[in-house]
Amino acid sequence: MFAIQDFIKSARGRTLAVTAALLFAASAYAQSDPLPSWNDTASKAAIVSFVDKVTEQGSPEFVPEPERIAVFDNDGTLWVEHPIYTQLAFALDRVKLLAPQHPEWKETQPFKAVLEGDMTALAASGEKGLVELIMTTHAGMTSNDFQKIVTDWLASARDPKFKRPYTELVYQPMVELLAYLRANGFKTFIVSGGGIEFMRPWAEKVYGVPPEQVIGSSIKTELRMQDDTPTLYRLPEVNFIDDKAGKPVGINQQIGRRPIAAFGNSDGDLQMLQWTTMAGAPARLGVLIHHTDAEREYAYDRDTEFGRLDKALDAAAITGWTVVDMKADWKQVFKD
């Protein structure tokens, strides 16, 4: 009887030991996996393989740290861009806030469309109408005042679908990717068609990307004395549009190095990915985020006003860019 009891105790001990070993191994794997929100698919493997190649000393494709530049689009690549761009939502709220001071807006497009909630009429105003909205709502103040307005708005505004602050609707897999690249000697930059001073107040807190590593569209500013203090005053004039062919120009102007990795999600990023990857050695990586998850986020590509992925998707098949399928490749979309 005692022999049987000893056997049972011994078996239980071995089972507990094996279980503990498996739990330890699982925990160790989780800690060693730099991209835990990514499924183990070809997309993740392509990214990890690229990082291994360019960071391994002695590798024929090794890239010194100063040349490890990675650029990321923002809207639709790092955070949600549907049903409209976040900065456009900010501009629409600004129109409504400022409307009492401008009674003429009730009969003037595109302001009339905004006040009446007529998105069809707003879309019909085209790029000219959108630029007018931005110029009117983003100018006529100092850079410091604008930064405070943006910060205050982001603290109170909520996304209409998810009912969460916009800064919580960043993609957890991409936040992990940014950290993973930086841990491997990369310098990460945001290169967006959005306003540079709209992104800079929060990009470091949300993405770990400091203000000096944010490239975006801008309006003209001038130095003015205000109460004997020099300030930068924002003018209602376009300075630079950091979109499409403007992205490589902005990268060259601000960084001065050609990136070796580029991440985007739309045709607005096509030229940035082309300029990054079609330059020969060393190894280069182009990645497109494909919105395929209607349940956890949105599903769209060729037929959308915001974040259209058409020409770039066709180009990916020719150039060999990695296309990340959000539904298949990501375990989660947002941080819980």
C-alpha cells in the first residue's frame, strides 16, 4: 500500500514539475517575443527576418545604426482613420465652436456643410474646401496656443464608434513594432499628411516618437513680439503638404537619410515606400497595413474616401512589399 502511495506521490510530483516547466517556457517565450500582439504569420516573419539581417554583425546586409531609419505614416497605419481623419474631426469641432463669431458661415461653403452635418456637400467641396477649413480653424494664434487647443481637444473628444479617446485608438501591434525597431538600433519617424503641430503634442507619449522625429504638413508661421515675448504666430497659408510625392521630399529635408524601412496603408504612402525600397542595397523593407477587420476595426481598401489603398496595393504585388492583413496577422488591434 505504501509503495502505491509513494508511486502516486512521485507521479504527481513529476506532473507538477512538467507543468511548471511548460508554464516557465511559455512565460519565457512571451517575454522573448518582441511582437506579442502579432500572430505567427508570414508578415511577422518577414519583419523579424529583415531586422535580423540588418542588425547582425558580419551579415552581408548589415546596416550601421546611424543608417537604420524607419518611417511610419500615421493615419490608418498607427491609429484609426475612419470614418474620417482625426484631424478633420478636430477641424469640424473647431468650426462649430467658432461659428457664433462667424454668422456668415451659415451660408458659406464648406462651413455651411459642417454646421448642417452634410458630409456629402463637405466631400463635394474637395481638397480646396478641406484646406480652407484647416486654414480657418488652425491659424490666427500662436504655436503654443494651438498646442494647448489640440491637447485639450484630445483629452475630451471621443471616437464615434469606439467611444474612446483617439489616443487610445492606436494599434497595439504597431506600438510594439516601433519599440522593437528602436530596441534594435532603429530611429523611428512619423511621416504623415496630417499637420505636424497637430501630432507633435502627443506623439512621444503615445508612440515614443519625440517631436523632432515627426514630419507632417504645415502652415506658414512668423515671429511676432507678444507682450515683449517672441512667439511664433500661425498664418492662414499652406507651407508644405506632406503627402504622396511630398513625403520623400519631407523625409529628405528633415532626416537627410534615405530610410531602409517604410510603413504605410494607403496610396498617399506609395511614393514613400517606392523611394525607400527601390534603391538597391542594403536590405530594405516596405510594409502596407491592409484594413480587413470589420469586426474589430474597419474593412476597406480601394473604395473609400479616407485611406484609399488601390495603386499601392497593386504595387505591393510587383515590388514584394509585405501586406499586413489586420484580421489574420494581428491577435489584437487596440490595447485592452
